[in-house]
Amino acid sequence: MDQVHVVSHPLVAHKLSLMRDKHRSTQGFRQLLNEIGMLLCYEVTRDLPLEHVAIETPLTSMQAPVIAGKKLVLAPILRAGTGFLDGMLQLVPSAPVAHIGLYRDPATLQAVEYYFKAPADIADRLTIIMDPMLATGHSAIAALDLIKSRGAKDIRFVCLLAAPEGLAALAKAHPEVAVWTAAIDSHLNDHGYIVPGLGDAGDRMYGTK
């Protein structure tokens, strides 16, 4: 669990509670996911390296800190991961975006790839993979396998909710990848859903439930 960071900020906890409510509207759910995405992005980028450059303020010259190196890559797992994207892009608007298309086979609960596209220089960037739910861990592991196959080495995973089973599976498959989450829930049910959870994040975000 050393690689797992639970973001305990009061605003994150409050917004997550609002999202769990089954009566929350599609619009409200989508807006809250966007807002939490921004707050989680703030936490996952807290230790980005800085360098100092010369600038001129209205009063004098100075050495000012800026983020060092190439901008990070944001990599949402389609479709629900895109709910984080706008909020994160508000903080890092010039970040390139990779798209990872995976769906969960309802019978086997295994992740099936249907689309993947990433920047050519992803090996030189920090990659942040995003998916609201880390349930069985199958989608997260498949996404990490894909990203690594393109050369990515510095990778972090951000989710809204995590189950102990998913965290254990991810740690076994990719032990060096750190996870940021708003909460760790109790367990998975027989259908692979997080309990108490908030249901299917993609369906609730897009109104397809």
C-alpha cells in the first residue's frame, strides 16, 4: 500500500459523497467528476520537477520556477476516464492526450482493447492514466501494458474509487506504478462492481443507464 495515495481533502470527500447518491442527475454527476478530476490532478502532480528561468516582472528581473522537461501525457481509459479530462486540462492545458479504448467483457470481466493512440514521444513524458473505478484491476492492468508497450516508463494511475481486490491485482502486475484515489471502498460484489461504490460511472456520466 506504499504506492497508494488516498486524497483526503474535504472537498474531494464532499463531492464524492454527492456522486454516490443514486438520485444525482447525469449533469450533476458529470460536473462533479470534472471537478474532482481537477482536484486529483493537483495532488498527482504535486512533486513535478521544477527548473528556474529568467523572466522580467513589471518591477525587475528574476529567476522564476517553471515545470521542467516535457509536459505530461493525460491518458483516459475510454469511456468513463474522459470524465476527468476537462478538469485536468484546465490545470495543464498544453498536455497531449492519449486515448485507451477498453471495455469489460461482462462474462469474463476481462478487459478487451478496441482503440489505442498515444503521442510518439510518450517514453519521454510522465503519463497519467485515468479511470474513475479501479474494480477488478483488469482494465488498469491492460492500459498499463499498452502504455508500456509504447515505451512509457514514468506512469501514475488516478481513479475516483478503488477496491482492495483491484489495488492488489494492480500492485502484483505493475508494482512500481503509484495510485491516487479519492477513496478505497469495502469489496467487489459477484458482478465485479465496487461496494458501496456509485454504480457504473460511464453510464451515470453519459445517461446510458
